[in-house]
Amino acid sequence: MKMFVHSCRMALWKVVAIAMIAVISGCSADLAPDQLREKELQGQSDEVVVGVVWPFSQRNDQFREGLQLALEEVNQNGVLGGKTIRLIEEDDEGSVTKGMAIARQFAENNSVTAVIGHRSSTVTIPASRIYDHAGILLLSPASTSTKLTSMNSSHIFRNIPNDDQLGQALALYAADAKYRNIAIYYTDDEYGRGLANSFEDQAGKSRLRIVDRLTGFKEASDVRRIADKWAALDCELILVATSAADGIAFIRELRAAGVDTPVIGGDALDSAEFAAAGEDVEGTVAASVYNPNEKSVANERFKQQFKAKYGVEPGKWAAQAYDSLKLLAQAIEGAGSRSPEEIANQLAGLKQWKGAAGSRSFSASGDVNEMSIVMKKLHNGVYNYLALEEGR
């Protein structure tokens, strides 16, 4: 009889255990992806996992070096009472398909708190929707399209001026330098359209005249027709809203067609690839970020540490990578948690945070505020800081 009672009790406990597992599983199944992540990150761990996505193999441009420098500094003392930050680096190769696959991979990993990346707006925008749904905080150090923050997600932050801010700076430069008739050449993608639109909007407010706007060309004969048209329209300045590679190709064709009109462009032209393109691109003015000559304590320390470690002066992307991780680490420490939601609240509340690339805060939509835009002019293969009063 005792054996029978014992067997019954054991069977009953098994039924209860199975029922409890079913209830717990059911509750988990009812949680949204962002809620599942928050629950996972409330648990104990000795590390904070941060994804980093960048076209490392094709266009690293010192980004990994700046990132590693920041990681070493942060992990000397750690965050959250000595936890280390662990980076998971992925190369999206500038591909939308690969970028979205990486985003889904991070979304399925509930230990990931945040992602720093991607480089191209064309990749970042669709990937950001995946991160937002999964409850991952995204800090973008490079993508300038205004569409990135248009959804007003509490998880998405941009650590670089957007196209509206860059377009405004370029138009104000053109007006200050007394240019009036301006042509726009752009690539038909998120970056090109965004910068061209923003520049044109501000140009109208600054009483500049856009004499032509076009995208793409097939061959040299097309460029010769463009050159003749712009000469007839008395074009004094050309805005090139493209990637560095496309900008080089177009400007070279313009010069070959006999056009010596000055060129201005956005931060995409502020690259080693563009600067090394030779005489054809000489004199180009770019609106960008990071003035290495800035005498702030944060920048002087960053330059000293970077040169000591790598033996070269840091560029824009080294500064952006360094600042992004340092900024994220401070927000994690301030939140006292691995929770993306709480870290996002910290970022939203930061005021005049000072990094190597200057001071910044964030707007309600996640766009960066108060970050300086630097005008640079290419001379002998080197971009030099250009004060507005220097004009042409």
C-alpha cells in the first residue's frame, strides 16, 4: 500500500512539474522579443556583450583601431562593478543582404545589449528595424540619412550629424564664400538623395540658385554634355553627394571634359581613398566631423594614446569608433544595468558629453546635437581644417 501511495505521489509531482514547465514556457512564449531580451539581461553575467558591424575588410579606415583602443581603456576598470565589455565584430561588406543577416543573428542572441554600426545608411536603415524589434540598442557612428531616426524608436541613436545638419553646413559655407549658381550631382541611394535634398532645402533659404540636379552618367560623352550645360548655366560650384569612389570617378570625368569648377561634398568624401585620388580632386571642400587640431583634453589624450599604440595619427573613423564605445560604456555604467532600455534612457539624458570628436547630446528622436561639423579643404592630398571666413 505504501509503495502504491509513493508511486501516486511521484506521478502527481511529475504532472505538477510538467504543468509548471508548460506554464513557464507559455509565459516566455507570450513575451515579445524585446521583453525576452530584457529578462535575459537581468540575469547574472561577468560581461556586457556589444555587437560591432562595419565593412572591416573593404573600408576599415582605422575604425577597428579606434574601437580596440577604447575597449582596452574601458576594460581596465570594467563597467558595472568590474564586468568586461566583450565585442562581437562582424563584417557586413557594405551589403544590405549580409548586413540584415548579421542583424538577425544578433537579434536571436539575447545576450547582446547593443550594436555599434553599420557604415552605410543603405545597410543601417533596414538593419535598425530588426534591432528595434529585438530590443537591441543601436548606436550608429556613420550613417547620416534622416530616415534612420524617423521612426522615433527609443533604441536608435545616431552619433554623427545627419544629412540635414551636413547639408545646412555646406549651404552656409557656399553662401559665406559668395557662390550663387550651384549644380548638384548625387547617387540615387539613401546617402546621396538625403544629402542632396537637405542641401537644396537650405540653399533656398540662403538665396542660392540650384541650376541643375542630376544623378548618374553612362560614359564620357554624357559628362561632356553635362559640362556644356553647366557652363551655359554659369555654374560656379558643384555639390557631389556620393561615396568617395563614385565621387572620384565623376570628378575625374569632369576634369577630363575641361571643367575646373570647385567641388564640395559631404562626409563621404572625407576619406583616405578620396584624398589619395590626386590632382583631379585637389581643392575639394568636405563637411565632416573630427578636427584633429581641436585642443580639448579628450582629443589630446585620444591622439596621444592612438599614436603611441599604432604609430600614426588618428583619422575621423578612429575617433568615431573610439567615442562610440566610450560613450556607450558611460551610459552602461550610468544605467547600472545591461538593460538596453535603461542604457537608452541614460543616452537620452546625457548633456554635452565630451569625446575626441567634440561635445554632444541627443535629441528626442535619437539624433546627435551640439556636435561640431568641420569644413575641410583638400590640399596636396591632405584635408586641412577650413575656417568659414577663409571663403574661397
